[in-house]
Amino acid sequence: MGTDLFEERFHPMQNREFEFRADIVKPINQLRSATSINAKIMKKTGFVGCLTSGTYADIIAINKNPLDNIHVMSKPDENFLVIIKCGEFVRNLLV
């Protein structure tokens, strides 16, 4: 999302952008903005921002539904069970 909005000292607040937008942007639109819409902006549609064979997908498994409560995206330490980045497990609490 808009990580260029804040200077470096605010990086720990980066995930809170979902919270900041919650009152005006529906959760589904926030998730699309963070994935497929950004891929389109970067002219990378079909390579990033989607889950398709041969793409550069980063994947997260969350313990709650962000469509019901987008705030779960702001607390990855509490809610992200699995994080896969560039095909490698960064976190796996399911094993």
C-alpha cells in the first residue's frame, strides 16, 4: 500500500494503513489495492498480485477473515499463521 507516505521512523506503523483507511474504504477494496490493483499500476498484472502458477506470489494465511475485520491485517504477529515470500516460508505456525 502507501509505504512512501511516511518517513523511515514511521515504518513500524506501516501495517496500520489498513486501519487508517477502514472508515472510508471497504476491506475487499483495501485488499485489492494491496494486491491486484498495485500489480496493474506497476504493469505487472499476471506476475504479481495474484495466485497463479508461475507468478511471484507472496502468500499469507490469517487466523481471521480480513473481510469481516480488516484490522487483523495490522497485527501480523498475532494473526498471520503462515508467511511465504518468494516461495520460501518466512513463518509457519501450522507445523
